[in-house]
Amino acid sequence: MNDLLTLYGKTFNSRLLVGTALYPSPAIMRESVQVSASEIITLSLRRQNPAQQQDNVFWDYIRESGCQLLPNTAGCKSPREAVELAKMSQEIFQTDWLKLEIIGDDYNLQPDPFGLVEAARKLVQLGFKVLPYCTDDLVLCRKLLDVGCEVLMPWGAPIGTGQGLLNKYNLQTLRERLSDVPLIIDAGIGAPSQAAEALEMGFDAVLLNTAIAKAQSPVLMAQAFKLAVESGRAAFNAGLMLRCQTASPSTPTLDMPFWQQAENMLQE
């Protein structure tokens, strides 16, 4: 079955997007990304500046990976700051793809909804393919679609917490009300089971970094997430059974035990 992920007109086999920060070494990062089979990787100009990187191994791999690069505006706190950083990222990384982040709260790193809409409108006008990191608010998501975003990235939980899908009602509402929009769960995923659940709910993909990079074995964890995402997507395509409040036997019963039925048949 042809079940490709399509974002801004480009198709991908993998539904797992991964970050490139926080790994013990560039070599482990490289192997983890390869094992994950991810075709889209994120990176931050502010936190991973090629001009300041003494070890070129990291950037050599980024250039040679063949993955779609998704620069982000991590650390920005205003639309103006995000737009300027986006322009710099476009020039350095030679891509118009952008993960838009504007932080509104330093405690939980919650996105600024007003700044997101303003910056997204400007960046779309400049020709960027904007993937905004946002909360699970339906009204905000609609505003972002209205200004031209074609993909949305609602959080599962605050960045780096590993809490998983904290507000399943809101997330399920987004999936149901925005049924024709690619939705990627971004941030808060801490375990492969949580990624599988997101795909089972019908989300198109997940993006994560810390859960792999900070694992005791990042490479092994990358493999676990790859399998979890594939499993979750397969379950969604197969169609999950409906949940019930009462028990229902998996094997229907008849009027009498099967051995009594057999005895009666022999007597007859």
C-alpha cells in the first residue's frame, strides 16, 4: 500500500523526524539518525552554528546525509527575531523549509500564539515552507492555516519533558477537525509507546530529539522509535477496535458446552 507522508508537495517514506542536538558525539548522532531511517532532520542555527563549530564532522554529515533539512528558530522570543534568523538559516542551509518556534514562556517553553501567527504570515509571504511549533489549541491552529501554513506541529507536552500526550482530548479534536491537514506531534515524546499512540490516533508523524539523544543507548532507542512509529501507523491503517464499557467474550458461547454437543451428536 502506498502510504507516503506528503509535506509541502514532497513525499517521504518515514514518519519519524529527529533532531541533531544533545548527542554524546557527532558519530553517535550520525548512526542514530541512520538507524531511525528519518528523512527529515532539524537543526538550529542559533545553537549549532557552522561558523563556530570547531569540529567539522558534524556539519560534514549534515551536508552529506541526504535528509531534508529543517532549520528551526529555537530560542527566539519575537516575530522579528524569528524572521531574521529564518533568513540567515535559508542562506546558510540552502532551504526554504523552516520549523518556526517563538517562545512565550521561559518556564515551560510554551509557544507564543500571537507571535507565531505574525511571524508565520511574514515568512509565508517571503516564500518559506513554514512548519510552526504550536500548542494544541484549535483556534490557534486555524489562524496558522489562514496565514498560509500547510503543516502544523502541535506539542504533546513541553519540550524535553518526556510526558507524552498530555491533553489527548485537545489532540483528538485537532485530528478530527483538521482532518485534511498534515499534523506532526512535536515535543514532549519520551518513549516509543507514546510515539506509537500518536500515530494510532491518526497523527501523520512525530518529531523528537531528547528521547533519543539522551537515552543510555541513542542508537538502540532510535531503532525502537522507528519500529514504534511504523507500528502505530500500521495500527491506524488497520482500524482500531471500538472501546466498550462492558466486557464482550472473544469466543461466542452456545447453549451448552461443546463437549456436550459432541456427546449428543454421537448418541444420535
